[in-house]
Amino acid sequence: MKLHEYQAKEIFRKEGIPVPHGLLAVTPEEAEKAARAVKGPPWAVKAQVHAGGRGKGGGVKIAGNPSEVVSISESLLGNPLVTPQTGPAGVRVHQVLVEEGLDIDREYYLGMVIERSAAVPTMIFSQAGGMDIEEVAAKTPELILKESVGPATGWMPFQGRNLVYKLDPIPGPGVIKGIMAVMGRVYEVFTRLDCSLVEINPLVATKDGKVVALDAKINVDDSALFRHRDLVELDDPREKDPLEREAEEYHLNYIRLDGNVGAMVNGAGLAMATMDVIKHAGAEPANFLDVGGGADEEMIAKGFEIILKDSRVKAILINIFGGILRCDVLARGVAAAARKTRVEVPLIVRLEGTNVEEGRKILKESELKFLVAENLADAARLVAGQV
């Protein structure tokens, strides 16, 4: 689950991580009031959306007076913001953060993630703050510094020194102390809230020697949300695709994509292979949908309905290997959904595994018109013939 910048900064503030003073606004009038209540000029007006690259997309702008704050807010609120991470449709801006400007001396990148290869939390630090960290890693990997955290010891002060004293030039003692303090508190936030990402880009040193988190990003592991009911309340459903939000209610693993072939699969690995098959056929997957091994007929029916609600879908590929999820259960769910929703696109079915013959019989006796694929290669051929 992703948090907005203003939500992440409130968590930082409570944890003792310095952040600029700012106020949230949902109308241009509120933005003007915020500018008069927040120290300035200048002020930063920042679109609050779950997407990176806001600056490149025009979602972060500097205002020199309250009138500019209003005009910038008017240009952002209610309009789609297109960034390198949103796709061409962009995401609609519902709120902006009006924040005090800072006199910046230096910018750093600071983040914490789980490093999969070592299976431990890892602090990432770089003097190339304010830039795309992926681009920095690709072009100048020597600027990316890392420290893995042992589960028995937690974050240790010497690890902060290992990172800070590799900077060129090395900052002054006050800035070093401030950066190291932020590092320790980032680790505390990361572990206490079961985060998959805590990121500050940039973490700035001001000309008067203060260290401040100018931006903030927190992603929380969905599997741990049962331990953080207070964080669940911070979820913003407006930031989610409506079909993805509907799928969540039925515990379906659904991600909407930009293609034209819908897919229903059980198992994430098989789903990825099915998406590869679709692309190999010259088409593009319209979704990732893993119904899982414990799906019942209602979940299957709902998943099928959600696929059909996507107007871009020109064909549907059902690829099920019956193990925990029996083929007959899948077939009954699809048939039930077909009775509720008119199916006007080609349907390709590949069933194998437990109760496969019964599943095929249920589909044959339904009113569905479908093509049977014997294997993945056959499924690719059939998909290519329909789109």
C-alpha cells in the first residue's frame, strides 16, 4: 500500500525526521490560505499522487507569491498528471501540498528496501539526490552506496559513518550528525511499519546546516496491514484503478495493463508464462489475474466479470492447471459469469489437471462459445488468430 507524500511526512514528523512545514489543499482557495499560513516565499506546490517523476511531469512547481500558488493549484487540481511512471493517461490530481521553500545547499538520496539476494533490509545512500535513482545506478553505479542491516543487531551507527564518509566532499560535522540521525529513524520506520520501501529523495542539507526530508515516500507491505489498522485508514482508493479496487474486495490478484487480451490463470508463475505467450503471439496482455489456489465459484465468476468490464479486451485466454483449484470449480464459475454478462469476444480455454474432463464437460454444456487449446503453444496460435 502506497502513502501520499503528506501522509509519509506526518509519520516522519512523529518519528523525529525533520520535514518542511506544509499544508494540504483540495481547492485553489485552500491553497491560497495555506500559502498565507506557511512560511514563504517561495512556496512549493506539489501534486499528491501515487506516481514518481512528478517534477518531470509538472507536478511540482515553485511559486513566488500567493497568486502564483492559486494559479498553479488551478492548473493541477482536477486534471490528469502525466509522469514517466503513469503512462499516457496520467493520474488525476485531487489534492496538493503547499510547502515552505528551503535554501538548499546539497541534495542526497536516502532509501531503505529489502535486498532480495541477501534477504535483509538495506540502506541505500547517494550524493546524487533529486535525480532518478535508477538512472544514477545505470550510468554512475559508483555513486550508489549500500549497507545491509543484520537482523540480530539492527541499524548500527558505524554503518551510517561508512556511508557518509564516502561522500565527496564530506559535509560538515553538523550535517553528518543530522544525516546519521535520519538514517537511524528511517530504519525504525521501515521495520516498525513493515515497509517495503522508505525513500527520501532528496534529503537536503540547507545552507544553515539543517538536514531536512524534502520529499517522502512510504510503501507498506500489504501482507502486514492486519497489524496496522491505522495505516489502512490512510489508503486513498481514488488512486487505484476501479477494476483493481473491485478485484481487491474479492481477494483477487488483478492488475490492469494496457493490452487487448484478458487472462485468467491460477498461480503467479503460470500467469507470467501466459502473459509471455500472449506477447509471443503478437498481442498484449490486458491484465494480470491470478485467482489463486483457494478460489471458489463466486471469485472465479467475479474475476471473469472484471475482465469483461475492460472495454479494451478483444479476446480472453483462460489457462488453468487444476491442482488446489479444480477445473470443474473454474468451469462453473466461468459459466455462471457468462450467464450474467454477455460474452462478445473470443474465449480460449486451456484446462489441465484435477477434474479436467468434468470441467471441459461443464463448459461444453454451457452457452459459451470457446476454443480449446491443448497446450501453451496451441493457446498462442489461437490467440494470434483472434486479435
